[in-house]
Amino acid sequence: MKYPKTILVLLLFCTFGLLATTILDVMALHDIANDYVSQKALTGNQVTLSGTLPDWVSCSLEWGAIHVSIVLQFVLTILVIIGLIRIARKS
């Protein structure tokens, strides 16, 4: 019965990984909601600026974290599904 226990431990780690990426998503999206400024939105609302926008308003690091997180969540979810199917077949 060691085989299913190993799978359960791996599933537990995958679940914690999913939880961690979800928390990081919330943090990144919160930062994007507070800091993101689109030049297109400003132009559409006839807002004129005295200079160019600083680089940090594009939130490129946060958007990159969201993209990486989506891929990780997809992979971890597939691993959890595969592990649960294997456990279901064993029992």
C-alpha cells in the first residue's frame, strides 16, 4: 500500500502549489488593479499628460507572474487529476 500513499503525498504538494499560485495571483491582480494605467485608456478619455508614463504603471512583472501562474496551475491540476484517477483505479 506504499504506492497510493506516495501519490497522496504528491497530490498534497500539488494542492499546496495550487494554493500558493492562487494567493500569488490575488496579490498580483491587486497590484495591477491599483497601479495599472493604459495609455490607450488615457487617450480614449482625452487625458493629456505632461510627459510619458513611468515604466511601473504597465505592471509587466505582475502580468508575467499571472501568465506563469496560469501555466503552473494548469500543469498542477492535470497532475492532481492523473493522481486521483490512479488512486481510484487502485481501490
